[in-house]
Amino acid sequence: MSDTLTQSDVDIIQAIIGTFYGQGNARKFTAPSITDETVIAISKLLSEAEDCSTWIDSVPAPQDLLLPANKLRKWALRVIRKSGEPFLMGNVRINMMCKRFRAAQFKPVIIDSLYR
């Protein structure tokens, strides 16, 4: 598995961001603007959302969190790719509590991680 950002990865990231923060924010996430920090923060958002029972099946297994830190970008892209398909297809229904609390927690980190 490559740790290079593909157009498919960008599409998935935009779908995830659109679900949590709306399409206006999702349009800011382009291949040139997405940083390593962006990818890692989004993967953390997805991992944190594990408690949300309405979409727990799309979240990666907890053992993913135990991977070595020097492979963090590769792990983060794997989490996004694995979890992103339901977002891309529009099949994710996010628990309102999860959307409000977890999304609010990560929004500044994710938005601020973009190249400007």
C-alpha cells in the first residue's frame, strides 16, 4: 500500500469532510492543500468516532492504533481508505452526538492543517 495521496484519497477525504463539516469546507480539501497533519487528524477523527454505534462497522479495528509512529502517514491513509467508502457513497448516517462533539473537537486541527 502506498503512502502517496491519490485522487481517490482526495475524493474520500472530501466526502468525509463534507459529512462532518459541510460541502463548503470539503471543497477546501484538494491534493495540493492536504498535508500529513490533515491525513493524520482525519484518521484520528474516524478512530475517535468508533463509539458512534450508527457507523461503527466502517471504523478500523483498534489494533490499527498500535502501529509504529514512523508509519503514521501510511496508517492514516489506510484508515481513510478503509473507512471512506461509505462516506463516498453517501451511505453513512452519523450519530448526531458524535457529529457535534467529535467533529467539533477535530475541526480546527483538520482545517488548520491545510496548506494555504
